[in-house]
Amino acid sequence: MTDDQPLRHLLQSALPPMNDLEPARDLWPSILHRRPAPSRWPWLDLGVAAAVALVLLLSPDWLWLLAYHL
């Protein structure tokens, strides 16, 4: 059987005790400040989506082909 006391002593000496469990300040405002701006859809993506929708409206048989590739 092994003795864990040396390992426990090494860990306690390496890591300081955590007395303060609460953050020193409110972190939510800094999270909101770092939040990126909402991204816009590029024109190419909108064009491809419109083309796919138009093709599916004109010939619904191609829906199976689209579903197969997704």
C-alpha cells in the first residue's frame, strides 16, 4: 500500500489555498464589451441561397439531389 502523505504535502505547498471564491469584480460588463458585432451575410452566400431556392421552386425534383448531397 502506498502512502499519499508526501504527495499531498507537495500539492498543498505548490498550490496556494483558495480563500476568496468570489471574483474581485463583476465580469459580465467585460464579457459584453468583448462580444463581437453581429456578422452580416456575405452577398455570395445570399446569392447561392437564392439560386438554390429558385431552382427548387422551378423543379422540385431536384430536392432529392440536394438532400443526397447534404
